[in-house]
Amino acid sequence: MQCGPCLNWSNGNRCFTTLPFPTTFFFNCGPAAELRQRLAADERKREYHEERMNQFETYAEEEHDEQDERTQEKTEQWREFHYDGLDPSHEYNQGTI
């Protein structure tokens, strides 16, 4: 007895061979084949989402690093602009209460 379009002969009820084409197609070859297809689809989804998460984490880290660099540059520019020749700056060394 033939099991659907997978072209493999079954033992009467189920097809026990792997499919020769992508598992995105759903054929009625019994519970074992359906389970393999679902597991393969779940694995592809997991890999896809893991890759997307890695891409976002990389993007977020780069953005954070760039923001830190811009902040450091602005702080340095502010210090250079407000520097009055005293080291350290008298603004931070007055000892006010």
C-alpha cells in the first residue's frame, strides 16, 4: 500500500521513511512523519528567532557603545570650553558647604 505522495511503500498504515523534499510540505504519512515535520519546523523557527535576537543584541551593543563615545566626546568638549587654566578646575575644588 502506498502512503500519499511520498512514493514510499508503507507497512499497511504508516510511512517510515524520510521525505525526499523539504518538510514544509505537509503530507499525510502518519503520526511519525507529522511529528518529524513539526519538530523540523520548530527547529527552523527557533534558529530564525535566535539569529534575530543575536542581530538585535549586536545592534543594541553597538548603539550603546556609540552613545558612550558621543557622551565622552561632549564631556571632553565641555571641559575644554570651560577650562580656566587651573588644574584641577577650581569649580570642583572650592570646598563649599
